[in-house]
Amino acid sequence: MNKEKGFTLVELLITVVVLSILISMAIPSFRELMDKNAVTTAANDLLSSVLIARSEAIKRETPVVIQPVGGWGTRYRVFNDLNNNNKYNKNKEAPLILDQRLSSSSPTITANGAVANYIRFSPRGRASLNPGSDFFTITKGSTTRHVCFSATGRPRIQEASCS
């Protein structure tokens, strides 16, 4: 009485069908989780870069600018603006403080108001920004975060729109 042990073809097919149904149900929520993590990371990176610019302005006692290169969602840099023209000139300025390049799969970063071109911090760490209309919106899929600014230029991240 030799009885073979194992799975039949029907049992194996049923298992594969059930497994594929479970995986297809999990993929949308996994994608949403990945989008949420990407937006959170991009918002934290942008906030960190703005805080670096602000603290470097105070530390160096010179104006410091954070400026996009090809758009905020592509690349941005932080530099001492020694000639006060809000543009980086590698022949006349100090070396870059930070050069942040973002990947092509990064979330969309939209600049609203005065932050569209640059943010300039004075040697006292102040930026002349309007708290209600100068902010960043970071979006991917259905997830959105905002980097908002106080009247003195201090940044913060929030889910609700800036006002």
C-alpha cells in the first residue's frame, strides 16, 4: 500500500488563484503607503534644507539663499550670497553649502508665492515671507504635505493647507 503524498494539480491551482487574489487586493494599499512615505521624505528633506540655510545665515553672519535649479522638484542649492544678487556665481561666491538633487521618481514640489524663485535669509535668520501665501506643496498620488512659513521665515510641515 504505497500512497503518494503531495498536492494534486487542482489543489495547487486553487492555492495559486487564492494567493493572486490576495496580492491584487494588497497592491493598491501598498502603493498608497509608498506614496505617503515618498511625500514625507521629500517634505522632510526640503524642511531640512531650509533650516540649514537659515542656520548658516545666522552662523556665518551673511545672507544665505536657497534656490531651485530647474525647478524645486529637480534640484536646489544653498549658498552664501556674498554679492547680494540672489544668484549663485561659482567664481564670485563661497563654495556651495548644499546641492540637493532629487530623483525623477520624487513627488511633485510646487512653490507658491515668493518662494517660487528663492528664499533669502538675512544674517539674523529672517526671511521676508508672507505666511499665508508663500509655501511649498508636495504631492504624489493622493498624498499631500505643505511646507509653510511663519512671518519670520521659520518653516514647518503640515497636512492642511497653509493659512
